Amino acid sequence: MNIEVAEERTDDALVLLPVGRLDSSNARAFESIVMERIGGGERRLIVDFSRLDFISSAGMRVLLIAAKALKTADGSLVLCAMKNHIQEVFRISGFDRIIPITESREASAPGSA
Amino acid sequence: MNIEVAEERTDDALVLLPVGRLDSSNARAFESIVMERIGGGERRLIVDFSRLDFISSAGMRVLLIAAKALKTADGSLVLCAMKNHIQEVFRISGFDRIIPITESREASAPGSA
Amino acid sequence: MMDEFHVALAPRLSAVRSLSRMVEEFGDANRLPHPKIYMINLALDELITNSLTHGFDGIDDPRIEVTVRLASDALVLTTVDNGHRFDPTAVERPDVEAPMERRPIGGLGLHIIRTFADRVTYEYAGGRNRLTLEHDLTAPASGGGRRRDEEHR
Amino acid sequence: MMDEFHVALAPRLSAVRSLSRMVEEFGDANRLPHPKIYMINLALDELITNSLTHGFDGIDDPRIEVTVRLASDALVLTTVDNGHRFDPTAVERPDVEAPMERRPIGGLGLHIIRTFADRVTYEYAGGRNRLTLEHDLTAPASGGGRRRDEEHR
Ligand SMILES: Nc1ncnc2c1ncn2[C@@H]1O[C@H](COP(=O)(O)OP(=O)(O)O)[C@@H](O)[C@H]1O
Ligand SMILES: Nc1ncnc2c1ncn2[C@@H]1O[C@H](COP(=O)(O)OP(=O)(O)O)[C@@H](O)[C@H]1O
């Protein structure tokens, strides 16, 4: 199944905005979009959660893979604008310790870190 | 519960287009719209079903009341653009014998009858 | 494929809407023809409205249970309620050939759903009304496969 | 109010979507707080995916039954499947404090749903796995009324 992912560009990062649900049925589609961008040379990725209502561990798995790949390539992955109930899932998974999560897109700019 | 009803005017009739579902939970709301129009002097009513997906007997009841009221007042009620499965319900209820049902809005003009 | 779908509810008119969206999901998941889904939702609107209007007067904890089951060649709707004993299959049919003047307002709901169903069974047991409506999914003449996809919107 | 909602399905990934929309309807009909609905749908995604990936190898007629029940003070999710015997409550928890390098890919689903649930019970009987996840709806300290409306979107 597909997933709609809007893309925007800030000064030095590519912002991905997955829309709706990121679950076991479309995590693969999301994975190939993310890995294509990294493969294409993107080094600073921001995943903006403001249009995402649902994520399951299948979706989180993709983010961990991307974080690992970007770390190896000296890049960075930042997540922002998560709804509370989604942030809670990242917290109990310990993902908040290994992938930076910021309140807003602005706060995720490298300069502000 | 409310119902959205679009209204359009042809040369000599008022067209009502109920939208979505006309069921037991909003038939009263539809009834007051229809009866207000008749009370306000409308004599030629067309109910266009093209935007209606669902009707139950509670909705058909309103149409029978309107047909009776308009007949008494020397007016007319015509129904048009019904989906097949809805038309079938009107047929087995015998409503197609007492309220004219036409294919399209054009065919429901008084001149074409 | 989902074969069975069951909901228990304390009847309210507003529940009919939620229920109908669930039945639509069930129908879509099974690629059922849209007219069949309409028949099920029509029956649910008529039956729940009837229970609310006529069936639960003075009943303490009114309950309706709805089951939609996809059998190998039929779509089966069952409602079970703890309202007053009432056999819908015993209700006299309205005269649908009468002219407008002699048509009463109402009295159509049961006629419609009984006409559409291929089989209707009623029983009263354990203080509950149980009504089952079966809608065949196989083409009657050919006896062939399901008609599910044929009319799929 | 709908108290109970039950679906039987032959598991497919695509069924998870239909099911989640049904659960949302159930939640809306009962004005359940949105985070509770999320937890139920998250658990369903994890459990059905697990069954499909690990549970049904070589099983003839794979089946999952899902029940969501609204008790007086808890939301109860039960899944029953005829897959291989597997007790999710016996799985070791992942080390969520490990640094990125030592975090394996996967192994989170069960941890998440077990952490969120207030009570988890597993039993194997009649050739079926039965898992029950309970989510309290009452405020833990006050012991007062339901929190349903508080967080309602
Ligand atoms: N659940 C019920 N309990 C008792 N009586 C009922 C019930 N449902 C229907 N009836 C009776 O059967 C009649 C026909 O029902 P129906 O065809 O649905 O039309 P309507 O409800 O519009 O009158 C009702 O008028 C009512 O007298
Ligand atoms: N239904 C099941 N049947 C058999 N084994 C299972 C089942 N569900 C989970 N498991 C086992 O438990 C492990 C942990 O599951 P989970 O936490 O969901 O993570 P993941 O599925 O991503 O590995 C799985 O890797 C698998 O070995």
C-alpha cells in the first residue's frame, strides 16, 4: 500500500511529511522513499509528523534504519511536531534517546540544536 | 441530526438536492425543510437524488407527506436521478405509481411530461 | 476477508450512523456489491428505529446485538434484542398498489426489508427476539460463483 | 453506546486498515479518548502483523478474531487466533536504553503494547492463542468517573 509523503526543502535540510497512517501495510513504501533520498545524497533529513495520525513499530523501524544510515554517512535525522500519543510511543521505545525529537520544524534546524 | 440540502431553481420549479444519507436520524430535519418550502408557497418541487446515497423508509415517508400536501394544493412533486438500488426500494413500495420518477432533471420539467 | 462482524449496543438513533459506517468497512473489506451493503444498512435503520419506537417501552436495559456474517453464498444479518416479543414476519403487508389518497404514512419498513431478503426467520427465545435476514450472493439461475465483484462500485 | 465489537477475519495486511476504521467508529460512537483508540489500533497492527509474519506458517485456515469491549472502567481488546502456540507475555523486553549502534531493527511491537496496557493475559486453549489487553478508563488516583470525554478530540 502507498503512503502520501509531502516534501519541502529548508536552507540545508530535506523535510518529509508523511500523511495519515504509517503502519505495517505501507512502511515498505515509506522505507523506499526515505532510502532513495538518502541514496540520492540527502544528508540532513527532517521528518515532520504534523500530518501523521498513526504510526506502528513497522514505521518506527524505517526511522531507525534511516537514522543508522545517516549516522554512518555523517548526516542527521531529526523528527518534529509529533502528537503527544505518538511521542509517548517513541519514549517507551527509547527512540527519543537515539533520534532527536523537536517541538517544531524551526527548532530542528542544525543551528538551533 | 442535520441534513445538507442544496437548492436550485429552474424556470418554474424549486429543486432540492439532499446530500448523503436520508435516514431515521435526519428525516425530521428534511421534513421541516420541505414543509417550509411548501408552506412558503412553492408548488412545483423536484427532489434530485443525484447526491443521495442512502434513503430509508423514514425518508420516503417525508416524500409521501410532501406529495400529498402538494396534490391538495394543486402542485406537483417529481423525483429524479435515483441510483438503481434506491429506485428498486421505491418500486417495491409502490411509490413509483404515486410519485413521478424521472431519469434526469430535464425530463422532470412539466412541459416534457 | 472478514467473515463476521458483531456489535452490541444500547440502541440510540445516533448509533445507526456509526454502525452503517462499520458495515460499509466490512463490505469494502470483502468487496461486497454496493447494493447488498445498502440492503444491510437499510434493514438496520428500519429494525433499530422500530425497536426504539415500538419495542422497548418500559424495558429496563434495552439492548440490540447485530451480526453480519458472510457465509459461502449468502450475506446474513441477525439482530437480537430484549424488547417486547414481536414477530415481524407476521405483520400484514401494506397495499402498495393503493392510490395516493389511500396510502397511509408509514408501515413500509418491514415490507421493504422482507421483500429484499431471500429468507427471513424469526424466533423468540430466552426473552429475546431473534430475526435473521439472508441475502443470497450467488446468481440464482447459473448456481455459479459469488456475484460479489460484479456490482462492486 | 456500543459495548462490544467483534470481527472474525482471515488475516491479511489490508484487513488492518478496514479494522482500524471500524475501531475508530466504535471509539467515536462511545466518545472514547483518541489516545485509547490509538492504543487499540496500534495493538491490532502489531498483533496481526506478528501473526502473519511469525504465527501462521503451515496453518491451513488461518483465522484471527478480534473483540473490543467497553467494560465499566476499562477498554478490553481480545485477540484469538489458531496460529502456532506463542505466549507474547513471555518474550524478553528489548533494551530500550541501548545506544543506537546496539539497537536491533525490530523487536519493539510487543514491548510497546505490553507497556501501554494496564493488564495483559495470555492463555492457550482449544488450539487457540487468546491474548487480552486491558486499558483502564478511570483516573487511577481519584477512582472517579470515566476519563472518556477529557481527551476527546
Ligand atoms: N420492534 C417492534 N416491536 C413492536 N412492534 C413493532 C416493532 N417493529 C414494528 N412494529 C409494528 O409493526 C408496524 C410496521 O412496522 P414498519 O413496517 O417498520 O413501519 P412503521 O414503523 O413506519 O410503522 C409498526 O407500525 C409497529 O406497529
Ligand atoms: N504470533 C507470533 N507467533 C510466533 N512468534 C511470534 C509471534 N509474535 C511475535 N513473535 C516473536 O516475538 C518476537 C518479537 O515480536 P515483536 O516485538 O512484535 O517484534 P518484531 O515482530 O518486529 O520482531 C518476534 O521477532 C517473533 O520472534
